[in-house]
Amino acid sequence: MRQFLAAIVLPAVLATSLTVGVAAPAAAQNLFSPVVKVNDQAITGYEIQQRARMLTLFRSPGNPTELARDQLIEERLKVDAARAAGLVLEDAELQTGMEEFAGRANMTAEEFIRALEEAGVSEQTYREFVRAGLTWRELVRARFAPRVSVSEADLERARAALTGDTGVRVLLSEIIMPLTPQDMEEVQERAARISQIDSISAFSAEAERYSASATAARGGRLDWMSITNLPPQLRPVILGLGPGDVSDPLPIEGAVALFQLRDIEETEAPDPEFAAIEYAAYYIAGGRSDQALARAERVRADTDTCDDLYGIAKGEPAEVLERGSYAPDELPQDIAIELAKLDPGEVSTTLTRSNGQTLVFLMLCGRTPALEGEGPSAEQLTNLIRNRRLDSFAEGYLAQLRAEARIVELE
């Protein structure tokens, strides 16, 4: 969840309220009936509905209802284990956690809660979500942190992995499907279905039919690219795939993305790392309408570099042209994905803003290589290794709790 919140502009997401039907009294009563029992604790349909709605707003990948049910089951186990260990979260700690989480979207907890409520998600749903996460984090630290140590040999192996003399490049196919409030559920269901495909030809057929990317005409097929061209948060997703595998649906601004790995290979030369990536975005009213796309083609024909866009935007409001240089992990995820495919001076018109009403004419200005010798400090590497080992302990412990629990599906 941390990565997705860091990659989206949450206020814009929350500004679009979800459509909520008015249930009949009998249906409303059933909504508060238990649908799952975890040991002696019940989970109601209302809780699942609320969590699913919140996960949709967060653009979490996968089926929101299934993910909500699974999260709530695990959270019951986590909180129960913490309670058995005598760990109780104080109100002040919970409030700090809520502020911290909201801060990832540049909002206060009060602003964040108000935005959620306007979109139909209760404060209690958010509060319990944060409570479970904080409680589990403290339990994992108390239980496993004393067992985790990082040696100099561990640090050397990590440095070698990061600064090796070989590189990795990947051959991907992509599907980028726009999302609107009207078709959000339909597109998410389609994305979940496509994520189960294991055939390259079947994925290509779906790309030709549904993808809004410029690669749709060739079945979503991208050329070979260095793994370091991809956004840092996407690299482990791609490296976790085998040839033919498709990623889980990945939420990006105004769309959902899927990637299929067609091939992967090592290269003799190490992959270049980049300290900064500079791009320009020229915003065209009309979204993906024929008129807006035609305007984008005229702009493409008249520009060779990012500097040319200043002449294109002359006389227009300043906000129609954005240009900046950012560290790779600071880029919005949808922007980063598109820039990964481009060479300097090349253009993408895949993305939109303002709920699909504005077309983004995106041009890569250039990439600044990282200085030789730059890399994570010993402290950063130590924290990375320690956190990964704690995650491993936590996953094993949660699997044990789940195996020992009595989980009864009532519906």
C-alpha cells in the first residue's frame, strides 16, 4: 500500500465519489450479518464492502472484494496475536499512525478522513485499517527484531548484487486500460481476468482490443529494455515473473496497467542507474477524443526537443506545460512507466488527467546518469537487509497463525 500511495495523487482519486445504491431494509440488515468467522471473531458484509471501497480508492491491484475479505481475515489474526502477547496500541500512537499514513498523500488525518467519507468510506474503516497495520508492525518488531543481525559479509553480498558487472534486460508486453468512475468495476474485472493469462498470443489479442497505449497495434509488444529503465517500484514485480507470466493489475493515474514478461536475459555490461529523469508534459483538453489526439499529432510533428514545447504553449496558461527533473523514485508511477519506453525527444500520448478529460503529451527530455561510486550507504543497506528479514519472519508467522486458525466462510 505504501508504494501505491506514493505513486498516486490521492486527493484527485478521492474527489471522484463512487456510486452507491440505496439498499432495501432487508438487504441492509443482511449487510451487517457475519459472512466470515475467524476463531471467535466475525467479519460482516458491511466491513468487506467498506474495505473494498477503500482499496478501490487506493487503486490496490486485484479484485477489491476478494482482497478486502483476505485482508480482514489476516487482520483479525494479527490483532488477536498482539492481544495475546499483551500488546495494546495507545490512542496517541494510533493518531500518529493515521497522520503518518495521510501524510503520504500530502493530507492531514482530518482531511484524509473527510475525503474518504465523501467517497463513502467511514472513519472507523480507516481507523481499524491503520490500527491493524501498526499493531502488527509492533508485534513483529518485538517478537523477531532480536533475532535479526546483519554482518559485514551480508553487506558485501548486497553491495555486489547492486554493483555487479552484469546487467539485466527484459522483453515485455503491456496493456494500459483507462478507468473512469462509470466503468471502473468493469475494467477491474477485465484486468483481473487478463492477469490470469499465460499465453503470449492471448495477451497480445487482449492488448489489441483494450489497450490505450501506442503499442496496442502490435499486441502491446515493447522492445528490449534495461531493467533500470523501469520505475524502481515496478522492477521487483517484473523480476518476479517467469516468461509468459502476467503481473497483477497495477493501478496508475486514471488507468490500470498489466505487463507480461516475454523474455529476460543477462547482459555483459552493467545496467546504468540514473540520478534524475527530466520530462515535459503538455496538457491538451479533450482527453482521448479525436480532436485532442489530432492536436497531439500536430504538436508531435512540430517538436523535436522539450524546448520546442515552450513555443507550442506560448500564450496559453502556464499550467498547460509542466517540465521538471526528478529522481526515479519520485516520479508518478504512470509517468515513470511511459518514460521507461522513450528515448530523449520521443513522445507518449497514452496518459490522461482530470478523470480522462485531459490528454497528456509526454516527452522525455533526458536522463542523468548516477555518478560512479554512488550507492546506498552501509546504514541504508543494513536497514534494507534487516527489514527484508523481518518481513520474512512476519510472513512465516502469519502463515502459521492462519494454519492454526478456525476460519469459517458463512457466505
